[in-house]
Amino acid sequence: MEMPVNIETTEDVSAFVRYLIYHEELNFHPDTPFDDYLDLDGKLVYTSEQCTERESLLEKCFALVGDDVYSIGLAVASEFLGMNYPVFRYSDRM
């Protein structure tokens, strides 16, 4: 599994979040800056360059799907945990 290099579709958003949760084993939340993530030893998970790359992709996610980033993230995280939470899209309620 490779991290997406660009975000152009909703599927790209899901793939990016899935990459972070499944491959990088990140307890991902869209509001947490990537330079705030620490490993079990209290060391930064990402280098400055890695943070910048991921923040840029996350900004593209928000630009594309807005607040649906939260519901996509919740759906992927619940899938990872075996909870199968349905995707709720804010845009469906407007």
C-alpha cells in the first residue's frame, strides 16, 4: 500500500485516510497536526518533510470534500476496528 500522491476524488480521500490508519497505524484525526503525533517512546512519528507532505494532502482532502473528511475518517477507523460504522456525509444533509 502506498500513500496517494494527489487528492482528486473522494476515493483518494478514503485511500489517504486508509493509508494513515492501516499502513502507518496512526490514530488519525483530521484536526490533529501531523507534528503532534508521538510514538510510544514519546518521539515524533514524522519528520518535518513528512508532516508537510501529509498536511498538504489533508488540505486537499478538505478542499475536495469539506467536513466529509470527518465521516470518511470515522468510517475507515471503525472498519479498522471491526465496527462497520456507516458513512455519514455532511453534504447529504444540506
